[in-house]
Amino acid sequence: MPEELPLGVFGGTFDPVHVGHLRLAEEAADALGLAAVRWIPAGRPRHRDAPRVAAAHRLRMVELAVAGNPRFGLDAAEVDSGAASYTVPTLERLRAELGATRPLVLLLGADAYAGLPDWHRWREIFALAHVAVARRPGVAVDAAALPAELQTEERARRAPDDDPAALAAAPAGRILGFTTTPLAVSATQVRALLAAGRSARYLLPPAVIDYIALHHLYRSHDGS
């Protein structure tokens, strides 16, 4: 892979990882000209309720889900550290590893993007990475509905959607959208199905389904 092509950064609880996550990352790689997407499961997420299952299980499920895709890589650092997961320190760590010139692209869903001003040190993200927001075909981000401080960043940093050139031209600092297939699947939905003893086939990769069954996940409150 060309080392200076943009690298996608995809963080989350992945509780569990499902086909919507996989398709988002795949389509981001295509639309944005990413050399790869680095998946970073959160060890202790700070902006969500506590995950249902232990971090080690979530990490292993992501590892199984991304296996076989040469554009996907797994980063275990947040799980291994045991510390609270924050985006800015993660991006700082990647910058120290990859250097100052490699374009980094933080991949976000639309809801996560709208909540960005609530994140720890959120304005510093733009000095470390571009931000790419998943959107449905034909639906642009409604900037007027965003928090005022994020609208300010939008006006200063907005690039055309689905434009790899805007990302490759600088290591960080732009905001753009990319098109994704609308899949009505969520981790909440999957957990509810599994808790009820119902099938999650075709919502999760087969290897993840097998892992969940083997370890009896999402059927008890302790996630063990």
C-alpha cells in the first residue's frame, strides 16, 4: 500500500461489530481513496454507556470480522491500555507512529459527528486528522441543524463530498461526507435479538456469530 495515501481511523465500542460497521468502512475506503482502515475498539468508552461485554471479547470479534480484508487492520492499543478511551490521544499516538505528513481520516456516523462538541478536546481533532461523515445517498449533512460551534468549523473546513483529492492534499483539517449504503442494523438491535435467543444471521459475520455462541455472550448482564 502507498504509505502516503490517507489512512482511515475507525473507532467504536463494536458491541458487537456488525455488517453495518463493515460496510461503512469498506465504502469509506472506496469513496475516499483510503490506503487502509484501522479499526480501534474502545477499551473504556467515555461517551456511551458501558459496553455489554468485556473489551477483550469485543477486540476478538473485530479481529474475526476484519480478517481476510487486506484494507482492514486492527489496533488493540486502547483495549490493551485499560485506560479511558479518548479520540485526541489516540490520534496523537497515531501521529507519533506515522509521522506528521500522512493524511489521517477519522470516520464518523452522522449522529456521532453532530455530537462532536461534547467530545474531550474536540477542536484539536482537526489539527490531527480530517473528519469524514457517513451519509446516505442523496442526503447531505444539514449544517443548520448542527451545534453552533460545529457550524463554525464546517464553514471553515468543508470540502466536497466523496473527494479523495481533498484528503490527500493535506494531513488533516478538512470535513467532508462520504456515501454509504443505508443499512437498518444497529448493535442495540443485535443485542436485543441475541438476548431473546433469536437469530442474528446476516447481521453479523459468521465468525462473530460463532464466537458469541461459543462464549455465551449477550445472554447475561455480566458479559462474561
